[in-house]
Amino acid sequence: MHARTLELLDARSLADELVAGGEPVYEVSPTPGTTLSLRTVDSRYAMVLIAPQSRTELLLEKRAAELGVEIVRGAEVTGLHQDDHGVRVERADGTADTAAYVVGCDGAHSRLRELLGVDFVGIQYATHILLADVRLADPPDVAMFAAASAEGAVIVVPFGDGWYRAIAWDRLREQVPLDAPLPMSEMRDAFGRIAGTDFGMREQRWSTRFLSERRQARRYRVGRAFLAGDAAHVHSPMGAQGMNTGIGDAMNLGWKLAGAVRGWAPPGLLDSYQGERHRVGRQVLTLTDGFNRLVLGRSAVRRAVQARLVQLLVHLPPSRDFLTGRLTGLGISYPAAVGDHRWVGRRAPDLACVDGRLYELLRDGRFVLVGNAPPPEWAPRVRAARTRDRAGPPGRLRRLGPGPRG
């Protein structure tokens, strides 16, 4: 998890527990031989946090249960019908659900996206990705190890509990069927050829192969139906952007849906999800595809030249800050209208306020108005509204006043 994702979770009281059980990494390598420090990032979470996805899911599930959400597992969607008043989702067992809106967060092979007839535009990468959770007798002495050669690339990520996620892009294994078992001997061989060592891999509890793709849904909204997460975009895992981008989608859309359902959303608010998050998804695909080409390009000369260029860019403050902002998510912004203040659409920093940090004040899901002077005469009306309207935006500055921008 990157800094911006942790901030979004912090705005819902979810970050601290995750950080406590995770493994912080303070330096990353955009390309082998290039180091980017995150310690100077202007965030409470100046790191990449390594945490098992299972823990993240349990934390989110716990939050959902506290809010009274019912989770139904094993339900296969077979049909979707919508009109101006609502959506009907049909299941394989003959039952159906009706709602004002529906969001498809059902992964890269999204059934909802298929039912909506939305194109998933892009390509698939040739090199298969090998994943395994292993123990290491001689782990690397860096927090996150990466190496590349003409035969592929490997990464080692620590979970902090003695287990490591081993990742390999091995060109020699491109033709192996994706459903073929992945023995530890194959992972050892890939690491030995590409990195020169297998770090003493000695136990494997899980492994898989998958084919990475670079695709994006042409539209994120069709009527009352929306797409988010992997259903909306998939890309190379280089840069670790997938889950982070999906959580960003959910936080952007969630409060807007709340406003629409409760009747206070201005016209066009739900349409802003497409305009804001489709653009971000496109930027992430460009970023991860660039990393993929840098590390896995077939021309050794081109890889060397590109790697040297990245090294130079990292040493220049403007380009280094730009890259850091994209990697961490802190530099992501949304388009502002002509005449808007320069901060509109940008991430709000975690300001120190009289009642606590800004992101602590956002935790009850309501709007927060921040000022640097005594409250004016209309402040009581704002406080009264604050007791009613929940699910406000998570730390993005928006223009106050009437109109579609909120």
C-alpha cells in the first residue's frame, strides 16, 4: 500500500491497525540500480507498506460489518436490467436484488462489465508472472529486493512474519500453461538464473501463475451501473498500483453514491466519477507499462539507456518529485474548472486543526470545513448540516457553493 491509500484508510480509522501489522519499506527502485527514498514524502505514511492482502480484506470486511453491510458469498450474477428508477441484478439461483445503483467490483473478468457491454481495451503481456509465498534461509539484506537480466526479472517482498512473496517474470517459462502447477524448484531456477541466488528457498505455502494485461474499461458508468477496481482497469504489477488504484476508485465513488441515494448530490456529481477516475486509471496504465518496458524490454541496449535516463531523472528534483507523487498517489489530482482556486481537485494535506488532525476529523464520513479564522456567523448552520450529511469526500478540496462541483 502506498501513502495516499493509507491516508484514505486513515480517513476511515483503518490505517493504524494495518500499519501496526505490516512491514514498512522506505526506499523503492523504479528500475534496478535506481533508488528512490520515500522518507521525505509529506505524509504521515512516508513509506510503502507491505501487508498480506488477506489482512487488508479482513479489515475492510470488519468495517463493512460494523456499518451493517450484508456480505453474500458464492452468488453468481447472470443478468442485469436497469431503468430510470433502479437496477435489478439476477442470480443463477433464480433470486434477484434490486437497488438504486450497482457497482461492479468483480475483477478482471467482470461479469457485470460484460453484461453492460463495456469494452475492455488493451493488450496482454507475453511474459507470464510466477508468484509464490516462501521462506528464505538467506534473505536479502534490503527491504525489497529486485533484479533483472535478459532472461526476465525477480522481486522479493517481505511480509514481516518470516514469509516472503517471490515474484518472477521468466522468459524461459512463457509457454507453460497457466494452470500448470508451479513447483518451488522452478522458482529457484528462475531466481538463480536472473538474480544469481535463490536466497535459500526452503518452504512454499502457495504459488500460482498468471498472465498480466494492460486494459481499461472504455466507460466506468452506464446509467445506474458503475465499474471500479480490476473490473475497470488491469495492468502490470510493476509499481504495485492495482489495489491502491481500486481503493481510490471506491473512495471517490462511495461518498458520491451516498449523496445521490440521500438526495443531496448536485446534478452531475455521479458523472464526475468517470471524468476523475478514468483519467487516473489511464495515467496508472501509462506508468506501469513504462516500468514494464524498462525492466522487461527485450533489447538490452534499450533497457540500459532507459535505466540510465531514469537514474538521471531521479536526481533532478522536479522529475523526482513528479515520479514520487505518481508512485505514492500523493500527486494524483482531478481536473479543476476555469476560475477555481489552484487547490481545487488536489489532495488536502493532513492539517493540524483545533480538534485534531484533518484526517481524524474525516473519520465519521461527514464534510469538514477548515478555516484559519474564528467561525463566521454561518458556522452554526454548517455544524447543523454536519450532523445530517454523512460520507463526505476523503480529503480532496472542492469549491464551496452551489453548482455541480459541490
